[in-house]
Amino acid sequence: MNDYITPNILNVKALDDYLLEITFETKEVKIYNMKKLIQENKIYCNLKNFEYFNKVKPRGDTIEWENGEDVCPEDLYYNSKKIK
């Protein structure tokens, strides 16, 4: 069992260069870089299409796309850079 607690995501917005601006329920706003995941992991190959990448939606404490691609909540929260 994992000891990490991650807040729910209220909003996510795709930015240029495969960055995501994520607003958490804690009111923190962070930037998460998807570029490395997209380049190194086949399950994210659809996200290379920026039109598809832009269709990201929040789902609880994670984010997802239409075909089910998602990112580990701990990765989103702890490996993103706080901007607000």
C-alpha cells in the first residue's frame, strides 16, 4: 500500500510543448511536463497528436484522455512544479 496522499484535480489545461497546467483542490497550480513520458512510453503515443493531447480532462486525483491514457496521481502531484 502506498503512503502518499494526493489531492483531487479541479482543472487541467494543455499548454505548448506538452506541458499541463494542473489546479489541485488545495488551490495549488502546478506545471507537469509530459514530454518524456510521451517520448519513452508507447501507451502515450496518441498524445503526440497535439489536438488529442489538448483533450485532457481531470478525473479525481488524476487526469485522462479519451482512450484511457492516464498518469499516476503521485507523479502528477510530486513531480510537477508549483507556479501558484
